[in-house]
Amino acid sequence: MTNKATANGVKIEGVTLTELRQICDDRGAVLHMMRSDTPEFTRFGECYFSEVLPGGIKAWKRHRAQTQNLAVPVGRIRMVIYDDREDSATKGQLQELELGRPDAYLRLRIPPGLWYGFACLGDSSALLANCADLPHDPTESDLRPIDDAGIPYRWGKQNP
């Protein structure tokens, strides 16, 4: 069930990956993430960055109304998505992606209702950017512990 992040490798219903533009020269890079005329853009809620330290894992979270639009401009992360939505064609499936530059700079869209978590890969911090369609509201999301038995994934171990 492991997918390298590619625009054609999405398995879970409603999850999309979009290749993002990188304009690189000898001074650095300009990294695009989201524009208001992008087909996936619905509305602006908030934009924030989540730093993940080496060995750090941030899991599990599910939004009931908010859509996540994520990209990793610095470092590498492993993103895991689990679908337990009753009405989904992909109920019970996991999707594991590796995101980050230079070869996997993509925007990952996670619709409401999916559990997700992510871990830093490598020896330096990773930075995840999120351009969400709603402002943060702690009453709109659910959390589970990293080792929750209801999600068939074990961080740091080999998964199927």
C-alpha cells in the first residue's frame, strides 16, 4: 500500500496530488503552492507552517469540515492517510506518501473525513505548509493517539 508521491499514484477517494512549479536558479528557488485560479482552490481559510523535527511524528488528525492543501518546501516527510468514511469506495485503505523536494514537490489535497499523520524523514527538520479552506476551529477536528488500534498503521515499523 505504499505510494511514492506522483500525480498518478493516488489511491484514496477524494485525495489529489498536483505537481507544483519550482523556479530554480543559482540564487535559490521560488516554490509555488496555491493560486486562487487553481481548479482545486475553493476558498481561503488560513495558511500555516508545521515544523517537524527529525524523528518527529504528528498523528492522527481528522477534520470534519476543513480541506487541507499541503506541500513540503523544506525537508522530507512521510504522509499517511487512512480512510474510515462509511460511504467511501476506499473505506479501510491506507495511503502512504513521501513528499518533499526536489523530486516530490507536490500539493496534497486531503478532503474532510480522512485521518492523516506525518513524520519527518532524514536528519534535518521538515517544513509542511498548509493552505486550508477554513480557519482553524478546534471543535471541528478529531485527534487520536499515534498508536491508535483503530488505524492499521504503526509508525517506525514496516507496514504492508
